[in-house]
Amino acid sequence: MSDTALLTTPLAGLHQELGARMVPFAGYQMPVQYPAGLMAEHLHTREHAGLFDVSHMGQLRIKGADAAAALETLMPVDVAGLGLGKQRYGLLLNDAGGIIDDLMFLREADDVFFLIVNGACKLGDIAHMREKIGARCTIETLPEQGLLALQGPQAAAALARLVPAVEQLVFMNGIHTDWQGTPLFITRSGYTGEDGFEISVPGDRAEALARALLAQPEVKPVGLGARNSLRLEAGLCLYGNDIDATTTPPEAGLNWAIQKVRRSGGERAGGFPGADKVLAQIADPATLTRKRVGLVALERVPVREHTPLHEAGGAAIGTITSGLLAPSLGKPIALGYLPPAFAAVGTRVDALVRGKPVPMEVAATPFLAPRYHRG
């Protein structure tokens, strides 16, 4: 896609004014970093608060008395049991149990759910939902909405000066509120491992809100580059890299996202695409042929995505799916896939970087402990 065909977010002018380096991403022109650079933006978010433009992501509402049951036919998660104002991580699956997309959803009312899906997947997600459950509920897209993410240990203090109502929120909860008469829908969540918020705001007010947040002493703009390094330190998957339509939740280490009620023996077990395969893998992990693992390089050599993994001194056995030199940790970290026999923490493998073996060790994730505000 040429640059001229790329879409822009409501903050495009502000990004240019702030000196952002813009790159194509998910069909949009997006800021990858600002003049301060990725390292400074990453560390500022870990220590203070970073403001991200994530307006390229898809926002939609699914409404109707049958909405919860309909969504449970698409995802292996507990939708019906989610409380009002509560948010949960979800997985859209295909008939082979592969992950079409990962998303966040929140119950706004008994019969209304608010969803945020990945920007690169949103058109496919919407078409998939309309085909599968469009006759059972209303699927409303919200392309006029902007989406900001404010992340970091000082995010709450900065946002509360503008929107005091956010002080009542805890991790994975959301509220409707307003700022200077502008309606906002705010969740206390994010994808950096930090305390923080995602703020849905009308597109024509997104820049004004972003400027008000950037006027707070704790807040600086952060681009996609640091967003990626922050999420990797937090051990969070990037769709398209660490998970895709060929990856099942058990392979990806995402069984935690499948609540007991949807598992074998649960009150609403199965009934989602690929259920037979996914539930069999959960019941008998020995059937897995690969597992997602965390890895730490034992030499200071960044190990990037697509780098092959070998048995120490031996044959190829897996692949890196995300990897970089972690700014907060000062060492190379990665996510990748290995056969279960090599997936135990502490196992030594080699990454083949430009033909040379770099020793790596399977490590527990997250690499950095999360700091979510749970009240």
C-alpha cells in the first residue's frame, strides 16, 4: 500500500507537530517514535506516563438480548458471566481452533458489549462477526471514535486531574464519563504491563484531549516502537507475530483466557469454533507439538523475529516470534515456539543469528512484573 493510500487517525496533525517519525502500520500512518527516541519513551512510560495513539484499532458495540450467548459461539471465554462494567481478554477462533484475533471486551449493560480489536484485523473481524452472529444481535462499528492509551505509574494522577471519576476504577473495569462536556468511555487497562487507561473519545475531540494530557507534567508522547518493547517485557503476545490463525490458545500459552465454565465439564463447555481440538489440547498437553515460551539470550545480542532456534549444538527445533534488547532489563528477551520437550524454564537452546549460534535460556514470563491497579 502506498503512503497516499494510508489512513490517518484524528491525531495525525499533532503527531507531525510533535516531530514523530511516521510509518505505515495496519493501513494507517502511525508514529513509530518521537524525537526523544524509543529508549527514552519506553523508560519514561515505566517511570512516569506515556500517551499512545491507538485510534487505528477497531471499536465496536454488540447489542441485543442474545449478544452474550452469540459471542460465546465465537470465543472460548466466559462472556455470559461477565459483570457490568467489567472487562475481559477474548480470543476469536476459527474452526481449527486457530486465533483469528485477540481482543478486549467489556459489558456495558446486560445486553451491550464494547469491543476493541486489532487494527490490522478489524475489517475481517467485523465481517466474521456479521456472518456468524449478525442475525442474532446488532453489530455497530464506531469508526468516528478515537482511542488514546495513557500508561505508566503516574497515569492515574495525570488523568484524574482532568477526569476525577477515573480514581474509582480498578484494573479491567470501565466507566462512561466526560471531560469538558465531551463523552468518554474509559477502561483501566492497556498493553504495557503498567497501570493505565484506554480512553475512547469522539474523533473530533481526540486532539484536544491529547493536548490536555500532554500538558500534564508526567505525560510524554510515545510511539509504536516503545509500545512494542513495553508489551514484550510484559510477556504479552503481538497478534501477527506471536499468535495467528495457525496458533491455538494452548499452543500460545493462553489457557488462562479460557475460564472453567467453557472447558470440559463446565456449565457451558465447548460450543465455540475448534472446541474439540482446543479442549483436547487442554485436557492432554502431551498432544501439543509446540509451545510458546519466553527466552533470554545469554549474550548481549538482540534476537529478532523469524530467527531459527536450534537444540544446543544441534538441529532446528523452533522459531523466535518477537525479540529485542529490553530497555528496562538491559538484556535481550524474546518470545518463540519450541517443542514441549524444550519448553521447561532453564532449558538451553541456540538462536542462529546471521549464521552464528547465540545461547538462549527458556525463561518465565512476564519478564517484568506487571503493576496493574487492582484496588
